[in-house]
Amino acid sequence: MAKRGPLIFLTVALALLLPSLVQIVWPFFTSFILAAILAIVVHPVNIWLSRRVRPFGLATFITTFTAVLLLGVVIGFAGFAFTRELTATYSALTRRSMEEGGWPALVTHTVDRIVDALAIRLPLDKDAIRTELLDGMKTVTGYLLNSAGAAVGGLVSVVVTGLFVTAFLYFLLRYGQEWTARLAALIPLEQRVTASLFHTIHQSVVANVNGMLAVLLCQGLLLCVGFWFVGVRSPVLWGVLGGLASIIPVLGSPLVWVPVVIAFVLTGAYGKALLLAVWGALIVGSVDNVLRPFVVTARDKQHPMVIALAAIGGTYAFGVLGILLGPLVVSLVAALLTEIQEFVSSNREQDSSAARHD
């Protein structure tokens, strides 16, 4: 009992301090999780480089700098290209609106043309259709404007988060193995069980990153084909932007192809708008639901439906990070249940063996 006293005191003290600690570290939670995911992905590269570059700190610095530089170049290129293309599209729509008598007139005339086309083919109330279409276009336009404003307003936050991610990534790559070993020593489980849980976390992160990259490449390629078929200028560039947008949970690639569909509608290209909308919704949109779960299950041995639901539920629970954290939590819970089942079975076998000996 004398030996348990200090341990109980330290545990109680730690429990009392944990709420304050959580408040202190919470602002850095997103940056730390992103850095941890990157650290797991680039860890093999860091190990390979550390065998060729000495000291280890220099190798870690090179790995961190290269990873952050590549991500920065990709994000910067995407942002610059998207801004350029968006400016060109806005200029074209502005010229068209001036021909129509202004933006309100352009929207109204576009709606009138759509209503006339629908009323000829369908026995519907023209006034009701017109009202619904106008309300819908106003809603979509307002959403796009709000999203653009939020994106501009969040630019500083993105830069600050990137700086913290860079710092966390360096320290995780340099000291991550040591910290993991210390954490494992504190867990009151067998070494085999602890190693199994850490392995589950590693496999889940790598599997979900692989799934994200597979969806990015596939949706980007399909969008390139769709944009090329309907005659969009720079289809490869728009396809790349759509693939990168697929990383964003729930919204994804529609952030790119829906505005293009709206632009086609406003310019009177209804056939192209319909083709691109069907292609984006049915073909491109199905990739995330079909491809990602099967790529993830190659490493993370969960049912594809479970992975898909975990990613969706994780997005609602954790935001953008939920697409990785959701499947990770589900995989970790499954691993814990497996270990509990094995522990209970082992205890039952021991009890049965003891009963037979008695």
C-alpha cells in the first residue's frame, strides 16, 4: 500500500490538471493532428534519408522542409490557377450581363428561357417554375459568395496553421519514436496488445491517406474528360482543381464543377450544362463512395460500408479532419473489442483449467 500512495497522488494530480491542459492545447489540435498524419506518411522517407545524411536532425529538417514545400507549391499553384480561371470566367459573364442589361437581367432572362423550354415539354405552371428557379439561383449565388468570403477571411488562419504544422511535423519526425515508446510504457497492457493498437492506428492512417489520393487522382481524371468533352477552356487545370477539391469532405469536387454548370446555364449553353451536371453527379460523384472504401480496406480490414459511414460520420463530428479520424476511431474501437474478446476468452480458459485441477 505504501508504494501505491505516491502513484495514487500523482494520478489524481494529473487528472486535476488535465482539463486545464486540454484548454491550453486545444487551439493547436488541428495543426497537431495534421502534422501527426503527415509524420506517419513521410516517416519511411525520413528513415531512408537519415541513413544517408548525418546528423539525424539535419535529415529530419530536410524531410520536413521538402514535405511542406511540396504541399505549399501544390496549394499555391491550385489557388493561383483557380483565381486566374475564375477571373476569366467572371469577365466573360460580366460581358454577357452587360449585353443583357446587368446581372439581375441576365439571371431573369436565363430563368425565363429555362421556364419556356420546360413549359413546352411539361404541363407545369410557368409562374411557379419561375419563382422556384429564381429562389434557387439566389440561394446558390449567395452560398458561393459566402463561401468565397469565408475562404478569403480564412487565409490568415491557413497560413498560421501551416506554420504550426511545420513545427509539429519536425518534432514528431525527430522525437516521435521516443515519445511513442514512452507512451507505450505508460499503458498497463501487454507489449503485444500495445504494439497491436499502435499498428492499427498506423495502418488506418496510411490506408485512409491512400484512399484520399486514389479518389483525388480518379476524380481529377474523370473531371478532365468531362470538361474536355463539353469544351471548357483548360480542362486539365480544372480537372486538377476538382481532384484537389475532392479532399474537402461532403462538398468535394462539386465546388469546382457546379459553378461551371451555372456558368453554362447563364451563357445559354443548356446542353453542356446538363451533360456536365449528369457526369459530375453520377460518374464523378460515385467515385468517392465506391473507390475510397475498397482502397482503404486493402490495409484497414473493415467492411467498405463501415469505412464509408465512418468517413461521413467523422466529417460531421470532427469537420475536415473527420474523413481520417472517423475511420481511425472505428478501427481502433474494433481493435479494442478484439483484444477484450481475447482477454475474456483467455480468462475463461484459465478459470476452466483451474476448476478441472481443483
